Amino acid sequence: MHAPGRSIFAAFAAFMVLAGNPATAADLKVMSSGAYRDALDEIVAAFEKTSPTKIVVQYDPAAVVGRKIDAGEAFDLAITSASALDGLVKKGIVLADSTAVVGVNAVTLAYKRRTPKPDVSTPEAMKAVLLAAKAISFSDPAAGGSSSNYFAALIEKLGIADEVKRKGILTKPGAGAFPVGEGKADIGIAQTSEVAMVPGVEGVAVFPDDPKSKSIYSAGVSAASKETEAARALLKFMQSPEALAIRKAKGLAAD
């Protein structure tokens, strides 16, 4: 005689479990190059206002992103260098029909705002600027940063590697321009997007005609993702006019 009451209670309890179950909304893991952090944080915040999807982002240098994925770390969407993403597609780790270019960065010489713009138009001019500086900041090349690796090769080519290293201030990846803003370095080497993060600092592109001075970022969906549709929706949003405006403001449209 109590069955109807129990049935009503069971149905109500089931409804409450479903209503409060976070699994009813997608939960996406994004693995991203650290140079994309400032832009992606803002893009994700804008996307989450239009979607029930919860985004969790893990930032690392682009080279580290690739190594972790190769080692089997799970993800839903990857944002890394175009060449690294192409490699993941060839291995079947990223869906070939899901990739898109989502930003361009450039190696940049950071300097304090309201000071003369350094002349880096030629190798000789660049050499003179580096030799004249008392302190130069850049991220540790051993950590895999794109700009610092380019810079390490450049100073070797210019024949001034020892001189630059003696007055170098090494930072963690993505922070090469911060010592300039803090007044600890005269100039710094960083990506365009990293310079945009530091108040009071401006930047001038280092040899923009050299393809190696630019980093193209691509994004793609994991072939093993259980939330493919939601991951594709985020990727589509990253190509929207709203996201493009954010990228431009954050220095990720150096093309």
C-alpha cells in the first residue's frame, strides 16, 4: 500500500541527482602553450558565458605540451605550435579534420615605454643594442621557450653569446619581459604575447622577415576525447570575431 509513495520519492530523488550531476555538462581539458595564457584565459571566460562547458587549462611551453601528449597524457583540445600539432595528426592523436590556426607570435625585443625604440633592423644594429645593454632578460632556453631558443641561436650567430650570457637575467618560460617592466633589465627577449602582458613595456619585432622568428599556433581535438562536440565548439569560438579581437589585444595576431 506504500508503493506509490515510494515510487514518487524515488522519482524525485533521481531527478535531484540528475539535476545536480556535474557530468550533465561537458568538462574539457585543454593543454596549451604558455605563450597563449593571457589570451586564452579571456577567451575561455567569454566562451563559458555562452556554454555549460567547464574548461580546465594546463599551460606549458609548446615543446613540453607535445612531449606530454606523446607520453599519453589525456586531453580534449591541444593548442601548440603548428608543426607539433601536425605531428600529432600524423600519429592519429589529433583529429585531422579538427585543426585550425589560432594565433601567431613573434620574437620581440622588449624595452621600457617612453625610452628610445631600439634599432634592430639589421644584424649589426641588433648586435650593437645587445652589447650596449647592461642587463638583458630572457627565459631559460633549456626550458623550451620558442623566443629564447631563437635568441640563443641568434647570439651565437652574431658571435656575442658569451657577452650576452654574462649580463643575462634568466626567467621562467613566458616571463622574459617582466624584468624590463620591473626595471631590472634594460631590454628583454620574449614573444609578442608575453610583452603585451607587462605594463609599461613595448616591443619591436626581431627580424620579422625571418620565418623562424614567428611561432604559428594551431589547435586540434583529441581523437580520444569523449567530448568531441564540446571541444569542437570551443575551437569554433576561438576563431570567432570576439576571440580574434582578444588575440589582437594580447599580441597573438602578429601576422
